[in-house]
Amino acid sequence: MKISIISAAWPYRGGIANFASLLYNELIKENEVKVYTFTRQYPEFLFPGKTQFETEKSSLEIPAERAIDSVNPLNWYKVGKKIRDERPDYLIIKYWMPFFAPAFGKIAKIVKSNGHTKIAAVCHNIVPHEKKPGDITFTRYLFNTIDKFVILSHTVENDLKMIKPGAEYRVLYHPVYSHFGEVVPREKALNHLNLSDKKNILFFGFIRDYKGLDILLKACGILKNKIDFNLVIAGEFYSNEEKYLKLISETGLSQNVSLHSDFIPADEVKYYFSASDVVVLPYRSATQSGIVQVAYNFYKPVIATKVGGLAEIVKDNYNGMLVEPENPEKLAEAILLYFKENREQLYSDKIKEYQEEYSWGRFNKLFTDFLTS
């Protein structure tokens, strides 16, 4: 097939761009593939982080053409006409936020006017975690141009049915992120991060309010006199940093927290997961999470809340543990039980089975079979 992809991609950073690179690397094996990414992804004043771009070379660099200006309608016409005239068999749109729906929808509509190209969407989210007026309207505008949908959890499936009843779709779970390298010896990882050999609990990824770091901090406040642990917080703050620092102080956790509040480069990720004993996702809401797929690449069990798609990939007392959301006491109980009963090896063995089922090769086969069906 001849395929075009619209997505955040190198040199932009983050999980969406990583996914695009890995999908491209699979599709290009048997197809002609071209990737279009942004000249401007967000206006700077709307971006909560320090930079939108990768600052170092990475294995995820792909030949993406920077073409799309997310806020310039004249640009959308230009890009749409370019892809229309190239006549790909499929235009694949990576979708995760209604902010992009007007641009993607206009481009898709113009591309479809060639009477040949079909449009597919790979949806990480449909209804955003942090809702804003116009979200549903913008999303419907885009979805009216889409022929087929691939969604990454059944939670997203329910959102799709609400916005576009009768849509043709497949649920294909997020593959394991395998590009961050191999597990490194624990002692080497600890030394690299200057961590002590305690029970290390990892919270990883961009810090937003819906991800519940405050809940984990309160849970750790309960645990501090029961086990000897270190909470490693690794990720850039996308919400008010001061309130979390205040909570660390109020819960008496200053000696138990190792804070790495910058974006974690790809070649550093392996050290954080290799040094940890468990990864905790105390989310208030979720569709799915690439963090679980990173953890499973390093055979690390996950303790997560029973929200959204997390409960579809973290199987309670099988490859991880699940707790009720927004309940620091229950989260503390789960973490304590995990360590007291030495469950890491038990769950890690089950994760090996998961890795085989959720490989990128398998995802690509199911994905392309769906497009050509």
C-alpha cells in the first residue's frame, strides 16, 4: 500500500511521536510510507512544558516532513492538496486531542476529494482528560471524514460509539514500547541515578493533575514508617509544581523522594525502570497509558488504579495490582502487600507472556489486515 501518516513525530517528543516512529518502522517493511508532522504543533503560550522537541539524537528519528501548522487554516489547505495529489491508498491520522481536530479534519476532507484515498484514525484518546468547551464538536468534525478507526482500549471504544455511532473500528491494544533498550543490572542503574538500594517505587511521565501524583504522595506518607523505600518521580511538571513540593514537605517525605523533574531522554529511560521494583500509576482517569507498555518492556510490574483502559492491561494479581482510584489508604495497602509478599518475580514472569502477545509486529499485522479488509 501507499500510506501517508499525520502525527506528532521526530523531532517532537513524547509518547505520540514515539508511537508514530515505531508504527512507521513496521509499516515501511512492506509499504510505501510518508510521514507528515508539524511545523508548529502548539503555540508556545499553550504548551505547558519546557520544550516540545527532542534535544538529543534517538533511534526514533524517522524521515518525517515538517509541514503542518496547527493554527493556520491556509496551511491546512496547502497540506491537504499536497497529500490529495499524491493519492495514497490510506491517510492515517494519529488522534489524541480535539485541539488538532479542525486542522486534521480539513486536511482529511481535501484529501478525500481525490476519490481514491481512504482515511483511518488511530485514537489514543477521544474525550480528553482535561475537558474544554468545543471538544465534542471539533472531534465530530474530524470523525465525519474517517472511514476506519483503530482504538487502543475499550474505554476509548465507548467514547467512539458516543460520538460516531456505527463507526467501523477495531480495538488493538497498545504494543509494548521496546525502543528504550534492554534491562541494565540493578546496581548499575542505581549508581547511574545516584539512588540507594532501597525498595524503589517509580512514578514516571509528564506530571498532570489527572495522573494522581498527589494521591501517591499521600499513600507514601502512610508507608514511611512501615517500609524503607524511595519514591522516584521522573518527569516534567505540566501542572503546578509547587503544590507537589508542598505536599512532599507536609507528608514528611523529603528524605524518601528522588525528584527528576526534567523530560527524561530516551537513552536514560532504561535506568529508571531497571532501578525500580514497581511502577505506580495512581491515575484519576485514563484511556490507556504508554507508561505501562514501557514498564512491561523492562518486566516491571505495575500497581494502577481501576480507571479506563488501565484495568484492561494490568490484570489484578496476575501481572500487577489494581486499586480503587483516589484512595491513598488502599494504594498504600497494595504497595505494602506487594513488598511484604515479594510479588515482583511472580508478576514479572507473567509479563513475559504479555510481551509476546503485544509486540509491534503483531500490532502491525492486525492493523494492516483491518485496513485492507
